[in-house]
Amino acid sequence: MPATRFAPSPTGYLHLGHAYSALTGWQMARAHGWRWLLRIEDIDRARCRPEFTDAIFEDLAWLGLDWERPVRVQSEHMAEYEAALGRLQDMELLYPCFCSRREIRAEVAAISGAPHLWNGADGPVYPGTCRGLSPDERDTRKAVGVAFALRLDVAAALRQTGPLTWCELGEGALPARPELLGDVVLARKDIPTCYHLSVTVDDARQDITHVVRGQDLKAATPVHRLLQALLGLPAPVYHHHPLLAGPDGKRYAKRDHALTLRSLREAGNSPAEVAAMTGVPVEA
Ligand code: GLU
């Protein structure tokens, strides 16, 4: 049976933007007879807190949503991400990167004349500094304990897969150009996985056929498509919905404390009133 999912990170309380995303997927699932699954994306142990996970369950249930148990919690599946990483390593598609964010920014700034491309997530497109390090140089740095991330050599990966497309609902097949994001990090210095790898492995493990999520993640989808092709995983169809904006035109974010679902609830709003604020038409 087709399935979609809602995959929040427990780094704060859910806000109206989350409710919009959850209700959009939920409505699509109900309209088409799909499963609607929940996943807790908590690989970043420093930013995630168990009380926010509990609050996610409580707030979604209050909104009137229900989901299958057990819920997939990413921090319980680190061995699976490690195994995926091992496969990519065996394919010789990963390399250690010893750069700090500051070094990357400085290096990118020094490349004059070239447009500074943003990788869609947390910084400029990586200029490839560590890609060409010799095995000896890598060993030396590791031996003295320099922390390193593992990056995907995207050009080498694309040579193995050939050109790829991915499917956005309503737009059909789109060319996947993961090279626009550069050699993304697949294992962070502090965590032996990353968002891209975990989300790709999990969508396959949970048999997700339709990924419904915010527009802000559309740019990352070609990377997910590339990882699916490399790891032999099925490719879901995607629906990237617009991000809900407040009356001031700004999208909701975790800083908008007043608009957390629990504060709206405490202010006396009913679940139906909160659903109406998102604009998602929810059938009774
Ligand atoms: N955990 C991500 C977030 O909270 C969503 C990931 C996804 O839907 O692919 O923004």
C-alpha cells in the first residue's frame, strides 16, 4: 500500500508550519488511501531532546492525527546508516574532509570570479579541498587526531549511476543535478551519519512511496535520488509543499514561540481552529 510520512526533528515544539506539513500529508493519505507514518529525526543528539519527542506525539494526537506504531526513531538505527556508509566506502565514493566551516568559507571567498553557490543547507558548495589529498596525507592527519567528515565524491558517483531523474508530483520527471550541491557530507565530524543519508535509508526502510515535505527540502532531493541509485533503493515520488507564512509574510520557524501548537492550545484554541489556521481543508 502506498505510504507517506511526517518526519519532524525534536529540536523544539511543533509550530503552525509543522501542523500545515503534517495535515497536508495526512489529507493526501486519507484522500488516496495511503498509510501515514511518523518518524522522529533525532540523529543530532546535541540539539534533540526527549521532551520534544514526547511533545510531538502529544501535539499531533491533539490535532486528531494517528499513526502506526512503532514509530521509527532515527537514533535507534545508527547501525543501518553505518552499513550504508560502508557500502559507499566500498564503492570508493567517500573521502575524508578535514576542513572546518571557517576554512571552507575562506577558501570559497578566495576563489575570485566564480559565483559562490550555496549548497541549499548549511553553507557554500564545498570547493573540493580534501578530494585530492593523497592516502599518505589522509593517514597523517588521521594519525594526529584531526577530526574529519566523510564527503560523497558526487562526480565519481554520477559516473557510476549515469544521469538520473526524480519525480515531483504535478511536474513529472525532473533531471537530478546533485552536483549543484557539491560533495555533500554523509558522515559529520560529530555524528557518523547525516540528514541526507538517514532520510534516504529510512524512506526505503519504511516503504515510503510518496514523500510529502516542505519546499525548503526540494533542492536536496537530487542528493537523495543519487543515494537511492547508489544503494539500490526505490525512488519515491515527491511532493514539496509551499512553506506556510504568517500574517507578516515570513515563514513560520522555531523562533515563533507564540505559534507553537501547545501555546495555541493553551490559549484556548480547539484542534479544528488550529487546523483552520493552516488553511489545510480537513474533513470531519
Ligand atoms: N527532519 C526534517 C525537518 O524537520 C524533515 C526531513 C524530511 O521530511 O525529509 O525539517
